[in-house]
Amino acid sequence: MEKGWQRFVAGFAALILLIVIASVFIDAPLRGYLERKINHSLNGYTVRIVRAHFHPIGFALELENLVLVRNEQMDVPVASIPRWRASLHWKALLFGRLVNDQYIERPTFRITRMLARQEAEDEVSVADRGWQDAVESIYPFKINEVMIADADLTYLDESNPARPLRLQHVNVYASNIRNVHSRDQQYPSELFLDGILFDAGRIRMDGRADFLAEPHVGVKADLVMEDVPLGSLIPVTALYNVQLSRGVMSAEGSVEYAPTVKTVDLKRLTIDGLHVDYVHAKETKKAETARAKATVSTAKSINEDQETFVRIEEIKIVNGELGFVNQATKPEYRVFLTNTDVRLENYSNRLREGPASIILRGKFMGTGDTDVRGILHPEHESPDFELKVRVANTRIRSMNNLLRAYGNFDVVKGLFSCYSELNFNDGKIRGYIKPLFRNLDVYDKEQDRDKDVLDKMREGAIEDMSSLLENAPREEVATKADVSGRASAPRTDTVQVVLRLIQNAFFKAILPGFERKFGSEPGEAKQG
């Protein structure tokens, strides 16, 4: 009996040895077979595998140095994977299920703007490239668990290669992928992701998924981002005339994306130290118009989609600077708000969620106390909101480029204030704008010494007119312009502004603190 056991052990060892030896000799043909099978599944891309090795003990398959390229650019890798291992899931075998686990180590993905544009313009969609079939062809059994360790994703704009966008040290874990079909909005699989965003920020997603849902995967997860530096986004935002130079963002929320429901619930988003300018230029005017139309169309489709629910509990911008740069005028000018604090609360695209409120405070042109308050009702047929604006005591000399661009004059000193109430309802705009100028000094011999005689005469006339129209006790030049029209084409009556300025009639309507104290709650109807 002892000799029988010895023969059995020797025979089993010999069998293992033969399998190991055979596995060495099948590595080369196995590599070629897998490469052909994967590429047969792919559309528009090609995979190259440097080495494949089958481990008979554990029935594991290990691939080394995989490279993915787009067929139009064979010399530029889109993805590189040093090590990809697939093995039998032994625990599932006890329950009569043949599934495999996959471990992907240190993959790198490199997406360029050119590649993204090609994918967007290609007739074959990303979903039809055959990625799932290609991955499943690596191992004969279905995938049940995936672990990705230390991944690196880079987006590169060829016009600014020195500032790539990177998501680094990304770890992904997904389990129980091949669960039996679940009922709608049930998520049997665990899903986890974390990584470092833009070199300093942290991103983490923790939730569950249904990888067997049709026609696409269902996911329900909590998402947290911490200390993400927004200045890294300038290669992307610059393409849309947005110069985003700094700011740090933190956010917390949840997302549910499934065949029958799409929900985004943003609980908190805070941006500290935001510095952003929107730049308008003649050469980009058509593109800006097209983007605005596309944005409106997208927002409308989201609002009309009954399966899509967007809710924002709170968005805050703290200590920011928001600007608008107009390069289409001569001279170009910039208007801006410094020390800006913005708070948006309780916004959603559903009527039953009620109105949202927005409050903005800052310094117009760095000096004018600014207070904007509004109530936004959920959109249906047209925009529906109420807005109150107060800008007080802006040093008007900081607006000289704006005055030169539109009035061909500048000022030496003076203060500018503006008060406005606007109401957008049922597709119509109603309201008023009240600009005020105080202690205006337009002409200065030293400042205007290089101007021609006509410009000097015009500035002198402007100063004389403002002096003539000033309310003596308050030394103000002011008027009131009614604003009315359809929401798609609001109309401000310019003639009305000029006539009332000439008549100086507005002073009769001006009372200390104006008709209402601006600190009243937004949404109160204007009296009188």
C-alpha cells in the first residue's frame, strides 16, 4: 500500500512537471492566439502583447506589457498595461459557477484632445468598439471580480503639452459581477474607486453596481472630492473662452445611473479662491453663439427628461474673483467682481422641489459694494426667476476702458451706483435699472493733454451737462430705465434713458435708501 502511494505521488508529480514543461512551450503560440482573438473583437484599435504565460497551478493566465493603439496612429500608445492576470475563482466553483477574477497592475491611459475629437466625429461610437468582448476573450470563463491597482490616466492638449490633466494612483475594485439577474434598481455588486486628481486633490467613489443591467451598466454610488485644484483645468476651459487660473474645489454627493433612472444629488460643493474670466473676442463670436445654443438645448433636454433628476443642496464660492473680458472693442476692457461670495441653495429640475435661492456679494471693480439676491423657480416652458441687484459707490475711474470703448471718453473721478429689479415670468421680462453717477469729474487738463480738441470739447460738455443735471443736495446724476420684452429678446428702451436723463425726472423718484431697502427678502413684490 505504501508503494502504491509512492507511485501515485510520483505519477502526480510527473504529470505536474509535464504540464509545467508544456506550459512553457505553449506560451508563444498562446500569446499569438490571444492577440488575434482580442483584435478580432476590437473595432478601430489594435492590441499588442509582448508575453503570455499560463500557470497550470491555479489555472492562471498572465499577460505582460500589453499596448493598445488606435489604427490611425499606430505609433502612439493609448494604453499600456505592464501586467494583467486572470485566474479561476475557486470559491465560486464550490457553488457550481465557473467564473474568473482579473487583476490589472499599473495601467496607464493617455488621451489627447485629437483622439477625443476623432472619437466624437467617428461614425462608430465608443460603446460599439468591442471593449467588453475583447476583455472577455482573454479567459474562457465570465468575469466575476476585477481589481485595478495604481492606474494613471492623462489627458493632454497638444497645444499645451506642459499642462496635462492627470488622475493618478487610481484603485478600482468591483466584485460579484456575474450575479444572477437582479430586479430593477437593485445593485448586487460592490464598487469602489479612489485616486489623486490633478496632483493634489482626492477623489473617492463608494457604492454598488449591476453589471448585468440592460442596455447598460447600473451604478449607485456616493462621490467625494477634496481639495481639487481647478487651475489645472485651464487647458480645457481655455477652449471655451474661460480662463480659470485658480481655485480649490471640494464636493460631496451621490449619483444613480441606471437604465430607468438618472439621478445626481449634489449635497455640497465649495470653491475657495476661484479666479475666472470669460473672454469674448470677435474671432470666437460664432463659436460662442453655437456653444450657448447647445448649452440651452442640453439644459432643456435634461429638464424635460422625466427619468433625470438633478438636485443641488448647496453650492458656495468663497473669496473669488469673477470677470468678463471683452476683446472685441477698442480698447478692450475687463469688468470684474472681487471678494466674491456666492451661495446657491435648493436647486433642482423638478417643480415639486420648490424654488432655489441665490445670493452674491462682492466688490464691483474692486470698490463697489455689490449685493445680488434672487429666487429661481424650476424651469418648465421658460426661465422663471426674480432678481434684485445693488451696486453702490464704485470708483468710476476703474471703468475708464469701458467708457472709452462705448462712449469714447474717460473720467477723472466720481462714483457709480446701480439698482435693479428684474422679474422673468411666463416668458416675459419686466423690471427696471437705475444707474447713478455722483461727484462726476470728466475733464482733466493733465490726463487729457494728448487728446484732440474735439475729444476735449466733448468731455467738457459731458461734465457741464452732468453738473447741470445734478441734484444739488445729493450731487447725483441718475435715471431709471424700464426693461421689458420676451425672455428670448429682452428690450431696454435707450431713448427712454436719454430723455429721462435730460429731464432729470428721476430725482423726483429717488428717496433716501430708494423705494425699498435692499436688504428685504428676495421675491417680495416692488411697491409703488
